[in-house]
Amino acid sequence: MVTSSDDSVSNTIIEVVAEADGVEPTELPPLYDAVEPDALDMVFSSPKPSTTRTGIFQFPYAGFVVTVRSKDNTILVTLKRS
């Protein structure tokens, strides 16, 4: 799933995992048990318009391996069952 400019990465992760698991987001364990959501959002936030960020961050959460990729200011969140 690609995030829109209005979505935080942490909120997108929760939504994607909940949908993949067939549960409501409130039924998932707290994201902060796996990763610091504010730090994740900051790392993958949009930089100044004249700069780009590229990177990958992977972590386990709620039975999935979550991968967050950033390339050319596009954020992609993918899941793999662990």
C-alpha cells in the first residue's frame, strides 16, 4: 500500500495490518510495542520539496514482517506473514 501525503506511516501500517488480518485496528497490539511510531513517522516524513529520501525499514508486528520503503518521496508499506 502506498501512503498518501495526508497519512502518517504509523497509521498506514495499522490500517494495512488490520485489513490483512481481518480485524479492526483497535484489536491489534499497540504499534509502540514493536517500534516507536513517532520516530518512524519522522524518518519517513516528507522532506523539503527539493530533497528526496530513500530507505527501507523492516520490523515484526502482529504476526507480520512489515517493510516500509521510501523512494523518491513515495512510501510503500508491504507485509509478509511471519
